[in-house]
Amino acid sequence: MLSLSTIPQERAAPERAWQPQSRSAPSTLAECFQIAAVRRLEPREHLFCEGDPRTHVYRVETGALCLYKVMADGRRQIVSFALPGDLVGLGTGLSHMVSAQATSPTRLRSLATGALDQAARQDPSLGHKLYEALSDDLHSACDLILTVGQRGAIERVAAFLLAIGRRSARRGQAGSIIVLPMTRTDIADFLGLTIETVSRSFTKLKTSSVIRLIETSVVELVDKEALQRLADGAEREAA
Amino acid sequence: MLSLSTIPQERAAPERAWQPQSRSAPSTLAECFQIAAVRRLEPREHLFCEGDPRTHVYRVETGALCLYKVMADGRRQIVSFALPGDLVGLGTGLSHMVSAQATSPTRLRSLATGALDQAARQDPSLGHKLYEALSDDLHSACDLILTVGQRGAIERVAAFLLAIGRRSARRGQAGSIIVLPMTRTDIADFLGLTIETVSRSFTKLKTSSVIRLIETSVVELVDKEALQRLADGAEREAA
DNA sequence: CGCACCTTTGACACTAGTCAATTTGGGTGG
DNA sequence: CCACCCAAATTGACTAGTGTCAAAGGTGCG
């Protein structure tokens, strides 16, 4: 990460795209996005839908998006949550393979795929950064496959809370209090459960004093070790 | 990653690695692997385990691998099957994020990551191919998340058979007869089901004449449209 | 203040998991 | 060639964990 001290901050409305502040082409990912246009989304507003042409790559500044797929009969599976710092829209297809919708008020920056590709051609290390970001996405996807394929309801919720906790920690939010910038429905569609089961799982974790519900979307992870044990499936007769 | 210009040969078969047929550095992915060392794996033999240092990238020639993660208590989730033509071991981490095990007699070629990275630096289009392969893996992972998170047992098996069918078609195996180079246990661990449930689902599909079991691992997809409807969740009161 | 929407809680149904027995298939040795 | 053996697959009976349906709180906004 580089110093953000001198970065031109965008303010509210006009959101001009960029002014060529220096003649040198941007070479780092951070520099690319510093000159990128800002966009705001209201909760439930879509950034793009599955099948739409893939025109831009986005970086979440604040708020959160969910990336999801839907089946013909309406069942929805959220494949990942994009939180501040995350890139959205990577990949090589001509069209998006998932839909992207804000789950809370969200600010993000957008960069035309063409511009990014060109910058990557000029600077291979930038290309590597994109490769790395995609690799991280795949890593997260594998973790979710494990969770959804093997864990029971409480295990899934425990794993989810720990994962969100780790991500906020990596963004500097120390401490054991985490904010969930999404509804129970979103969590359910992410974990492959129903809202009722998610709600019941929260209640059980609360009752057993492993977590504390400060608000419905603000959770204190009181006992992370216990949460980890639950996520790993203690409570079984061991294998 | 260091340069392993003299690629480590696996013992066993003669299978000489390469004869420098031309002095020009290989530039396409296919060329890179044509000069790569061959390796053979027996069923159940591991190529690498989760956490092992990531030293090589592999391409499956014949046979099949499963890539999986295991939980502390032994539950296993297969994250993908690598079939002929597929690349294994991509990504940027220092160590593998999954284990890789042959599910049938398998022949593959291995390329040191350092050599591949170097080749990619010389030819950006090769780097793009790797990026594309990783993007495809992510795409497949998302499909599996949808399957495991939202579909019922028969829906999962139907979707699995169709996916395998599409993949063999892409490799030139036309027709509706597919070979499953893995056990029922592997299929179960891939779909997040038990072997009993997988077996019962096969039986139901067979009974309703949607598939025909030529051998336990050779299936004829008699009615692909019906299979697709099943995978999409017809049989529900529509949403 | 009251209306929506989200969340929580309860009662019941049903899918898939568990446990157990049987059948099938492939390989080995007499 | 056949008998046997082991592993994998199938089938059955029963159970547990989630989903479904329904209703009752909470919370925020107009």
C-alpha cells in the first residue's frame, strides 16, 4: 500500500472522471483507481447483472456489494461479498458471470476494462496484481464451497462471522466488534440457508454467549476461539 | 521460485522430457507443456497436498485429479475435478490452497512455476492465457457454489452429469455417453452429499429413463433436456 | 403516529443423513 | 475355469437437521 496522504479526494456530486495531473501513465493499481470515476449506489441498486457486457472493473471504497447468481425459479446464491478495497469485475469473459448489487450505501470507483488492460500491458507488475486478486477470489470461493458443502447451519454462521471479522481486521478495524453491511436474507443466500435458520443460529450463538448482538447488524465476537471450534465442527463425536 | 532449468524428472517411466527441437523459447502454453516432464499417478496417489510449497504447474494429459479441502474432523470437499487439458496449480500463493489426488490412472506434465513465470514475462499473451485459465476456474467454482448452496440432491447430480457431459464434448467426445473417472464417494464429496444419496439419485434418474447406466462409471445421457429441467429445478411448484 | 420491512420465534413437514445389510464387480489364487 | 475375497455400490429402515408456513415482535421512516 502506498501513502494516500496526497490523494485528491472526490467530493459529492459532479464526480469528474479525472484530470491528467501528471504526464506519466499510472502504473500501480492504486494509482489507476485514484484517477478513476466515482460512483454511488443505494442499497439494492445494481452495478451490473449476469450477462451484461463487462465494460469496467470496480473497486469498492465504502459500503458493500454482493455478487450472486440466480436460478430460473428465483433461487439466489451469493457467491461473495465485496467490501472496501475489493476489486469487482475481474476475469476474461466478454460478459459478467454474476450480478452485482449493493447491500448498503456504497461508493466505488470504476475503470474501463480497456484502460486497465492497456496499463497492464505497459506494466507487467500491474498485470500480476490483477492475477493475484483473481487468485484471492478463487481462494475465497473454495472456502465457501467447503462451508456450503460440508458445514451444518451453526458451523456456517460461525465461519461467516469469523471470515467477516478477519476481513475487517485486515482493513484496520481492530477489536472484536464487527458490522455486517447486509441483511439476514443476504447472509442466508450466501450460506445456502434460509433466513429463519440464520436467525436461529444467531440466537443460539447469542444464548451461548459466544457472540453479542449490539444491533441486528453489529456483532461482538465475544469468544473467537469458541467460534472457531464451532466452525470446525466440535460438537460432533469427533472423526 | 528459483529457476529449475533442468526440470526434475520423476523416476518410473522412460518418458523422456524433451528434445530441444528448436532454440526459440516456447511462447504458447501448448509449447511450454510439450517440453515439460511427464508424470504418472496411480488412483488415490497424491500430486500435492494443501499447504505444500507450490513448485510446479501441471497439465492433465489423461485420467483425472480431484482438488479438495479437508476439515479437522476429516470431512472432505472436492472443489473441482481436473480433466485432460486442465491446468492445476495456478495462483499466486507460496503454497497450495487445496490437495490434489488422482481419481483414476493419470498422466500429466509438470512445469516449474519459475520457468512458467519467466516465459510469461517474455510473452504477455502467455500471461493472459494463465489469467484466462484462472478466470475459468473461478467461473466453475461459482457454478459449484450455486449447485451446492441451492440445489437439491437430484438437481445436483443432474447438473453434475450435464457439466461432465459438456466438458467431454468440448474435448471432442461427441455423443451422449460419458465416462465418470471417479468413484461415487468422489462425486458425493464434490456435490456435498453422501454416497447413499448420490446412489439413490442415480437410481431415480435411471428408473425415470433420463440416464442409462452402462457400467457404474459409464453413463448414457438419454434425455439431456429432461436432465437440464431437473437441474434447473422443474418438479417444484415454480416461483 | 402508523405503516413497511426486517427479524425473531414457534409448530410441523420433509429432505437428506445415519446405520446396517445386501448385491455387484474386479482381481487373485487354487 | 471357478471359487473366493475385497472394495464399491445399492437398497432399506429410521432419524436428525433444515425448510416451510404462520404469526408475533422490532426498528426506522414518512
